[in-house]
Amino acid sequence: MSEEKPTIGIIGGTGKQGSGLAMRWFRSGYSVIIGSRDPDRARQTAQQIRTEISPTGHATTIKGADSLEAALQANVIVLTVPYANQLDTLRIISDAVKHKIVIDVTAPLVPPKVGTVQLPNGGSAAVAAQKLLGKDVSVVAAFQNIAAQHLAALDYNIDCDVLVCGNTKADREVAIKLAKAAGMKGWHAGPLANAAASEAMTSVLIFINRAHKIPGSGIRITGSPGKDED
């Protein structure tokens, strides 16, 4: 019997990163709810993906809703809003995500110097999210270093790895499975505090893109895991 897949609620799913992840997970057989401050735009984005993508799994659905409704209906929440909107958005959905996993994709980019590392007080955006949501929510940080244009490409596999930070291995594993479903390799990268490194790397990659004219650089982990991979 195949493992039942959770319904994924992507808050901020009308943006380039959120819609790219939605497309890939829908194609891999996950039911997806796109959440947005503008539910009509969320429904339009869902309809566009539904028109373009043939999912694996007849029961798979994709639909749009406002952010709160998407968070209420989903099993796993993925936050893909800009850094400036991160905490305000989490306040709106905080009651709806209790006892759920919130995968925070936020990178603390502060215009106009988005190519300069500017970590927030407390060390990282993901740590700030966990502090706001409290102990009844498990925040996992992932997908900060994946360029949106790669997610939108029709090729399935993406030549970038995903660092996954969270305070329990089981919760990190949820994000690692979703990375695989989206065509990427996910790696256990330690507790949530370590998200500061992957968040900072986003600004470093932006600088590299500009300096070397690379259309979406990423990271790769070298080496072969042994039997006691963690």
C-alpha cells in the first residue's frame, strides 16, 4: 500500500517560488492549496497549473484560497512570502497551523542590498518564525537557495541541493521527501538555528549570480553518504 501524501498549503503560492513548488508537487501527486491575501489570484494560479500539468495520481487536486483557509485545510504548510511579509502572514495563520509543520522558505533579503547578508536579530528568519508560532508548531527551514526559474522549468530534476534545518529529524524528513518529490536532493542540515547559514547563502548566491552572470546559481553537497546517514 502506498504512503498517503499530505495536503500541502503554500502560503504565498501565487509568487514565482510558491507557484513553482506548487506545480512540482502537484505533478508528483500531492494535493495542493495555494493560499494568498488575494483568493481570486490564488484560484487563477491554481487553474493555470491545473491546465498545464498532468499529475501522477487521480485523486490529486489543486485549488486556491485565502491564506487562512489554506492553512486550515492543509496538513503541511509551506511559507513562500517575501521577508517583509513573513511575520505578519504568520500572525494571520498562527491558530490554523497549531500541531502542524510549517516549512519556512523565507530568506531575509533587505532591498536594495539583497546581495549582502543581513540576518535579523535572533539569528535567522526561521528562528523568528518558531518564536512567534510557539512550541505547538514545528518550523522547518528549507528551499531558500533554489532560484524560482529552476522551479518553473519543465525539466523535472534541478541541479541544486536543499539544506533542511529543523529541531527533529522526523520533521526534517518531511521536507526532505518534498524536496525529492520536487526533483531535488534534500540534506539534514541540523537544528533550526543552523538555518542562519542557508538564509545567508541566499544573498551570497545572488551576488554570485550578478558577478558571474549565472542564471540562478545553487549549492551541491559533495561526497557519498554512509550507512549511518543522518
